[in-house]
Amino acid sequence: MKTVKSALIVAALTAVSFGSFAQSITATASTLDDAEAQIARQAQEAGAQYKITESYAGNQVHMTARLIK
């Protein structure tokens, strides 16, 4: 019984941790450098670091990043 309670507590805390820190941001610009600069600015305003998760270049560049606190 104690093992089950411990497992449930760990699972709940893990879900809370990921939920409170996982945030995605996006930017659209004409170049990769401009899009990344927008991402960097948004991350700085949020007081976090970022990791680019997606980038697409068509007529414009669309970039998505995950904030890391």
C-alpha cells in the first residue's frame, strides 16, 4: 500500500512540474535569424531559456520553441 501511495505522489508531482513549465512560443518572420530573434526576445521577457522544436520556411519562416525555466 505504501508503494502505491508513493507511486501516485510521484506521478502527481511529475505532472504538476511538467504542466507548470511547459510553454510553447511561436514567431513568424522573413528570415531564420529574425524568427529566432523574436523567439529569444519572448523567452527573455518570460525569464526563461528556449529550445527550438520546429521551423518551417515557405514564403515566410515559422518557428516554434519550448520555454525552459
